Amino acid sequence: MSTLPKVAWIGLGIMGSPMSENLIKAGYQVTGFTLEQEKLDRLSAAGGTAAGSIAEAVRDADVIVTMVPASPQVEAIAYGPDGILENAKSGALLIDMSSITPQTSVDLAKAAKDKGVRVLDAPVSGGEAGAIEAVLSIMVGGEQADFDAAKPLLEALGKTIVLCGPHGSGQTVKAANQLIVAVNIQACAEAVVFLEKSGVDLKAALDVLNGGLAGSTVLTRKKDNFLARDFKPGFRIDLHHKDMGIVTDAARNVGAALPVGAVVAQLVASLRTQGDGGLDHSALLRAVERLSGAQV
């Protein structure tokens, strides 16, 4: 019989499904809940247990992992009579891996403490591929003892796992991550259009660029998207738009200027307004092409 903690997993989307499956592969007993039946069926097929409600999923769990789109969804599943805090057992560890505002994480930790539930904010970077391959970067906020308790489980999900500070710190670092990623994708997209309009072999150019100082994980992961114009979502523009709102707002609150980030945030917002919010964030290339006169 497994001595590993029992896990409840709430949220089985593009990231949550493969991440929960990696826990199952690592030997964890995972009970999951989400709103879409087909995703519950996928969890069951992978060896997990589908629950009919949040309360049912978390009731016997030692660890509760949440992976939902934004702060409103975290608040919806955490609070209220049917939520996590009212139904989790005392001493349970709640690991919120959603990307939300730092203040939401701080507020959740305070509310959970009153219920005897420990909390870590632990957003991730690496996209769908990183989730599938269990090589995510996980940035954590919370208490050292809770981080130490959670680390074996997190090691089944990622490769770079760092406690960044108190509650909310993981979300602050994730906001910075999303700033860097968005600016990087935008720069890559501009380079692609520049190279193609100049008549250069794009694949050869991106290969050599990625071998030098211009190389990056973003270019490695998104190079094929650019070449094939394949914008099937690994991380949707809609979600990056939400994250750029988080980082620009948080930066304003602490008095940090983000001149380039503010411009890229507007470009992400513009792309979303044009109807491309459901595409992968590498679709920033489409916006640059439109600005450059291409019909896309």
C-alpha cells in the first residue's frame, strides 16, 4: 500500500491533465475534479479517480493541488460552503499552481490558516510541453516547512523548484517570467517577419540564431510554431493577456517602470481583440505580420 500522500487535483486543463497524470505515474493516488466530463474520463483512464464535486475530491486528501485559469476561479473553488477550505481536513496542504495575482495568494493563505489548511503558491513555467515532460520550472511562495513537505511531489512535475519567499512570492516571480516570455516572443516574431521579408532562409536563420546569444528556451520551444504558422494553443493569448495585466498592475504598485513590457502588453491585448485570444502566444507573429502589411 502506498505511503505517499493522497492528492486531490482541481482543474484538468491543458496543463492540469498532464501534470496530474505525471503524479499518477509517480505512484500518487490522485482524485480529480473539473467541470468537463471528458477530462474526468481522461483522468480515470490514466489511473486516477474522478470526483463528483470539489468537496468529494478534497475530503480525504493530504495534498490539494489547484490549476485553474485566474484569480476569480481560484476564489470560486477555494471559498464558500462547497469550496476547498470548508471541506479539506485540518492539516491538509493546498498547493495552488494557477497563475494569479500575488494579493490573491496572500489572501488565500490567510483565510486557509483560519481553517487549519497550509498553503503554497506554486505557479509554473514551461507550457504544455513542459507539463507533459515533467520539466516545469516551479516558483514557490510560502513557509519553508511546507515547501520541504511539498518538494517530493513537485519533483514529479518539474525540474527547477525554488522557494522564492513568503506567500505571494511565487506569483510575483511568475509575473516576471510572463513579462520576459512575452517580450521574447515579440522579439522573435519581429525577427521572423524581418528575415522573411529580406528573403533569408528562415529555418536556417532561426537555427543559427538559436545557437548564439539570441538563443532562448522561447525560440527553442516556439521555432516550429513560427515556421509552420502552427498556433495550436500550448499557452493561450487569453491567458498571457491576463498575466500581462497582473505584471503591469503589480509593477505599478511597487513603482517599477516597464516601458517595453507595457508596449508588449498592448500588443497582446490587440491580438486578443482581433479574435486570436484562443491561439498560442506564438501567434504574436500574426500581429507583426498584420502591421507589416501581410493578410493573415
